Amino acid sequence: MSLVLDQVTKQFGTFTAVDQLNLKVPEKEMFGFLGANGAGKTTTFRMILGLLDQTAGKITWNGRRIDYATTSEVGYLPEERGLYPKMKVSEQIVYLARLRGMKKQAILKELDGWLERFKVPEYKHKKVEELSKGNQQKIQFIAAVIHKPKLLILDEPFSGLDPVNVELLKKAVKDIKDQGATIVFSSHRMEHVEELCENLCIMHKGSPVVQGNLKEIKRSFEKKNIAIHADFDLAFLSDVPGVLKATYITEGVRLQVESEEIAEQIFRQVAAKGFVRKFELEDPSLHDIFIEKVGASFE
Ligand code: ATP
């Protein structure tokens, strides 16, 4: 049950939004899809869902094309939030879930469970336009997952939510994964991807610049971070060759260095000077990697 993109290209006129993208999303996993604004994430999602035809290449879910026959297996939270403002929440969800093949009684039962879980049971009979933007997003999330899809595509699911609601939705997404769904989500928030995904792809101008297992990506990234706490002056470290960045804090310094070898040299240098309270070599953050690969175009 994996999702496979094979040499997928999308052109709008002469502009190439997605360029020969190869992607394999393992089943029952949460896959992170990152990229700066305009990198091609939403376009890719729309092609996966069959809402947009690719110019070239092939997309399969479980060996087949995603189309009307697979509607009940797939869930989608689009980036543009679009519920009918004048419709009541319950009518809206019943309408959308019936399109996914569910029966009304089952829908209402599931809906009650979800509204309870998201701490908004009182909204069931309210019109969508009466809800705040964040609460509308929760309702749209419910619409995307109520039929228990096997493949769930979430475009920026946590954007615009307060921290409490981010946690509620994150927990819901984790539970859906634990129940066996394959989930692909896009996000500009690196910490969400670090927390939730084993595999990821960073897109830049329609092509992947980094792809694979998060831990391996971090380990294979040459540059490392070091945290050093010591009782003596560490100012000399910013002039050591191989030190790319030095941020001084009260207890010591945080360095970004070119490689692990440089880290070893620094370790010897500081140890020779006196008592070192802390010396910690850290893998780079996804944020560091993103900035390195995507550069200044990240907003
Ligand atoms: P964001 O993070 O800002 O949502 P994204 O990675 O989702 O960005 P896309 O929406 O996929 O980016 O857009 C990729 C590129 O394709 C952009 O340069 C966009 O202007 C272009 N594009 C998208 N849809 C169309 C369209 N219908 N016609 C022409 N160009 C389009």
C-alpha cells in the first residue's frame, strides 16, 4: 500500500512547477513534504489526488491510479480552507462524508466523537461562518478523516492554529497513523516534521534537494553543532578555522562547525585550557539543513 510517484512533471505553460519527481512513501508511515513557498508541494498533492493532471510521469497508490473508485480510501485537507459558510457543521460533514460512501447514522456518531475530542461539541449545529478560522480548520480536518482513509494528504494541517489546538491535531494525526493509515503532510514548521516523520523530502523549485530517512539525513550532513560550557573565556573559538558560526550565551557557546574532525580539534583545544562543564556534539536540526539546501528563498 505505498504511494509511488515516478518521474512526475507538471508544467503550467512554459513554467515547470514540478520537475521529474520520484517519490516513494512507505505504507503506514508519516511522510514530511517540505519546501519554501512555491516549491511545488500543493501542485504535487493535487496531482496525487487526481485534481490536476500531470504533464508527464505516473502516480500510483497500491499499484493503481487514484480516481473516483478510490475516493473512500483517500482523505485530503486542502491548503485553501473551503467549507460552505452558510451550512451547519453537521450538515456539512454529513454531505462530505456521504460523498466518501458513509451512511448518515455512522457519520453522526463519528462526528460526535470528533467534536468531543476537539473540545467543540457545541458547534455541531452552528453555521460554519459563525466559527473562528482555527475552529473551521478543525471541522475541515474532521471532514478529511471521518471516513478513516488509508491514505491521508494534509496540506499545512497545523498552520493558523493556537498551540493547544496544534497539540490536539498532532495527537489525532499520530493516532490515525497508529491505526494503519499512510499520511503525507506538508509544513513550514520544521519541528513538526522532526517530531512526526521518519522519512521526508525537501522540495526546491519543483525538485527534491534532500530525500530519505530523517536520522540518516541528519547523520550524513557534514556540518555539526557543538554546545560548550566552561568556566574560562571561550571567545577565541570564533577565530578557529572550521568554525562557521558562534553564538555566545551566559554559560558558554554554541558553535556550528564544518565537520566532526573540526569538533575533535576543538575538543582538544578547550580541554587543554581548563575545566569543561559540557561538551556536546549534536546532529544538525532540520532547520539548519533546510536553510543550507534551500537557502535564502525560505520565508
Ligand atoms: P506554498 O508553500 O506557498 O503553499 P507550494 O510548494 O505549495 O507553495 P505550489 O502551490 O505547488 O507551491 O506552486 C508551485 C509553483 O507553481 C508556483 O510558482 C505557482 O505560482 C505555480 N502554480 C501553481 N498553480 C498554478 C496554476 N494553476 N497556473 C500557473 N502556475 C501555477
